[in-house]
Amino acid sequence: MLVIAFGVRHAIVLLVIKKNAIPTNRRYKVNLFKNIANLLILVSVVAFWAAELQNLAFSIAAFMVAIVLATREFIQCFLGYMYAVSARPFRVGDWVQLNNMSGEVVELDWAKVTLLEIDEYSSDYTGRHLYIPNSQIVTKSVVNLNFLKRYALHSFMVTLEPTANPYEVLPQLIERARVYCEPFKDVAERYKSYIERQLDTEFIEIEPVVEIVTNQYAKFQISVTLFCPSELKHELQQSMTADIMQFWFAKAENQSPLLESTDSLFD
């Protein structure tokens, strides 16, 4: 009976995969069907062996504490699964951070969460799969990074020697940042509104922010914050860093920064 049940489950999973071309929908449906099928098989086995299981429970009552201690990790995993299903801190297809590991959720069952690892710096897939026990969902913090899949609030700093007045080049740097962000400004505004509706709060500023700070070594630091597409954030960082260096050294040499027209990243 078990062999037949698992065979039918496998056949239906193959059918679902064949009829769903979109990866996210396919993963979600396959994951949901597997969990339901496993639950039905477990309930059927328990119902079929109810009398025998009852006698077995009575016979091992004296060893119940030892059994609980031996299986506490599995119990915690099951409780973590129940928490994930009921509280829904994430779902299949979301980007999450669990136990300082980031990835896209590709499968969730009663024992573990399977993540397709994502590099936090580049937001690219590393090709590695992470298998995290469900007990981590209860005992560790869960960070849902789903809104970072398309756009990110990217911040970086450039440290410079105090050879010129940084506030004299600040307006030019702000203007350059606005030029870089202009091609996707409308889409960023819509995505910002979507994120704030989901989180029921306003906290994202899509306007580029350029600030001047100093560090403990009396060096100038130019801080730049951009709300930009995740796949372009490092290209924009390199472009802004190049502009900062060109303006800064031109100013330090008391020259006018003759900045050639920069080709758009989005042509």
C-alpha cells in the first residue's frame, strides 16, 4: 500500500511539473501537493495500525522520556514546520535570510527548508543548495528579503584624503546620482509604493542621497544611497565612484572637472 501510494504521488508530481511552465508556480504546487500527500499517507498508516500503536504506546510508557529526548530535534523541526505554515513568515519563491544564510525558498517540508543560495553582495545565485532544519525557524531570526528581488536600497562609502572641501563638489555628485537613477525612476516609484503597501509603513526614499561624513582617521567619507534595480547596483556604484574620484582630484588640483558625457547604462 505504501509503495502504491508513493508511486501515485510521484506520478502526480511529474504531471504537475509537466503542466506548469512557470518555475515559481511549479515549485509552489509541487511543494504543496507533496506536503498534503505525506500527511494523508501518515494519517492512513496511523489509522490502519491504531490498535497496534496503542498497545505499543502502553508497552513503552516507561521509556517515553528517553524517546522524547532522542527525537527532540525531529519534534522541533515539525513544530517549526507548523509555525511556518500557520504564521507564514515566508512562502516558496521568497528570498529569506535564515541563520545568516540567504537564498530563495525552493521547498518547505516537515523537516527542512531548502534554499537556493544567493550572494548578498551581488544578489546572484551561487548554484549551491542550503538545507536548513525547521527548528532554526523557531530558534533563530527569520528575515524576509523578498522585496530585494527586484530593487534594493544600496549604500556605499568612498574614503578620500582631506585635500579639498567636499561640500564644493557635493551638488555635482547629487546631480550625477540623479542622472543615473532617472531611467528607472518611474518604475522605482511604483515598486516603492508596492513595498510600503505590503509592509504598511513608509520608509523608503527613492531620491538619491549623497552625504559627507568623517571617520576616526580624519578622512572624508562620501556616503551614497541609491534605490535601484538589484542587478544594476554594483554598476551604478562603480560609475558613481568614478565620478567622485574625477571630481575630487580635479578639485584638489584646482581644476574644473571636465566630465565627458557618460553613456547611459540603460541604452
